[in-house]
Amino acid sequence: MYVEASAPGKMILFGEHSVVYGKPAVVLAIDRRAKVYAEKRTDKKVFIDADNLGFSGYFEGDEYHAVRGKAWRGRNLAALNVSARKTMEYLGVEGGVNLKVRSMIPIAVGLGSSAAICVTTVSAVERLFDAGLKNEEISKLAFEGETIIHGKPSGVDNNVSTYGGVLSYDKENGIKRHKLEKNIPFIIGNTKKKRSTKKMVENVAALRERNPVEMEKILNSMGLIAESGLDALMKANINRIGDLMDLNHGLLSAIGVSTMKLEILCHTSRNNGALGAKLTGAGGGGCMIALAEEPDIPNIERAIRRRKSESYRVSLTDKGVESKWVEEAYADS
Ligand code: PMV
């Protein structure tokens, strides 16, 4: 028997970068999920099979031993090892686990893949030991795993992946959960260019250092847009959300985090009927999102694909982390 756990990825609708300076961000769980199958081992190894990504191996303590793929891949997998071990430590159990990872969330493009995998791992392991942890505990333990990848994550990704739904966050007030009455479909355009969030955040910090007065005004405007954006989202006012996405994107371009490809994808989406389009996440590559009425969605997807990018239609989801016992791994994948 295995435990199967799954958790959603996310997209930032408003407020990336300005959130670093205390402004609010609005983050949505999307119906692309990470899955982990877990079973107990008789020794204390944490064995991770990420074969569909081309690597697998095991950890003895912190030390990674590659079975398939290069040893440096251990860096990507360390977050899972930490998530699994912290969970066992928290439960006061000694043991090892096999983890089989399958994710529908593209990696390193701002869709919350690492947080989702950490949340999923914690959830699978706690269920394996029948611990009955609360979501709050799962989210906290996953945060420790994610710290391995991101250094100083804000805490939004692990929360949105644990609870699903819509979250707003700012440094002073922390995380607030919101209930959305009506689902709104979005289109994601993935440039497939991986980027480092840390580097993009550093670039913005340097720009702010050189231009403090102007940057203050831009960041304040982004904060205002995120506040209005949350209000428009709650009212499902899609025309207004679209306008605010365009405005937010313009300011993100102004602070240098857009790229030629992201600009092309945003413009092509608007030209094909999108009500609004913006980059999402750290920028410098990664993904953009577009909002459109139903009849325009296929055209926009096709236009994005013609620009040699991936396109996914996503729905928002209230379904946070889940786990259950199953007879075999991958039965329904
Ligand atoms: O692209 P992501 O999912 O890593 O999001 C980055 C969001 C930033 O605001 C740029 C950084 C942060 O820590 O909030």
C-alpha cells in the first residue's frame, strides 16, 4: 500500500516584487497538481524517484547518492528529503520512506512547483504514520523544506498549496484566505525559460537603491493595484481585473523584470482578445497569464503556442492538499 498525496501549484495575480517591499500580493491556487506516492522503508533512507524528470537517488541523512542522473540533482531533491525528515522528526518517529514524485507543475517558472512538492511530501509522510496533522502543521513543515530551495520564501506558496483557493499576503498582516464565489479561467503562457527569483529580486533592489524616490511611487502604485485587484476578483469583475493586470504588467516592465518573450506573449494575448495580460512571478523568463472570455481562450492559446511557448488553460481551485491510501503507485496517472 502507498499513500498518494497531491497539492496544487499557484500563480501570482497581483503584487510580485512589490510584496517584497511590504505591499499586498494576491495569489491563486491552480488546478495543476504535484503528486507524491509514499511507502515506508525498513531502513532510514529517504529514496526519491523523480524518474519522469530523469533522476532518482536516495539520501542518507543529508548526503545524496544518485541512482539515475547526475549527483548535483540532489540539490533539487534536498527539499523533499528535508520535508520528509522534518515531518518524521516532528512526529517523533524514526524511519525511512520511498517517495515517487510526479508533477504537472512546470519547474522554476513561477508556478509554485517546489512548494507544492514539499507540501505533498509532508502530507504523504504524515499520513503514512497515521498522524492526522492539521493543515497548519503541514504548511509549516513544508515551509522548512522550501527554505532549502528559496532561502527566504514569503510563506505564500506553501500556504496556497496547502489550503488552495485565493490568498492575499502582506508582510505586516501575513496571510488572509478569501472565498471566491465564481471560478475564473486563466491562460498561462510559459516561455520555458527558467530563471532565478533571487536574482530578479536583487536586480529590483539595486534599481531601487539607485532611484529611491521614483521606485517608491511605482511600488506604491503596484500595492494599490493589488488592493483594487483583490476587490475586483471578489466581485468577479473580469473587465476590471483585466485592466489591472495590464497596469500591473506595465509597472513590472518599468522595473525591468519583463523580457522580450514575455512582452510578445502579453501583446499577442491582448491582440487575440485577452481582457488583460501580465507576467506572473519573478519575471526574467517563466510565465505570463492572460484573462479572457470563453470564446477567445482557444485563439489566445494557439497564439501563445505559435510563439514557441507552452500554453495551459487553468482553473482556480479550492482543493488544497489531499492524501489517501492506494493499492499501487500511479494507478490513475
Ligand atoms: O516566481 P516566484 O513564484 O518565485 O515568485 C516570486 C515573487 C517575488 O515577489 C518576486 C519574490 C517574493 O519572494 O515574493
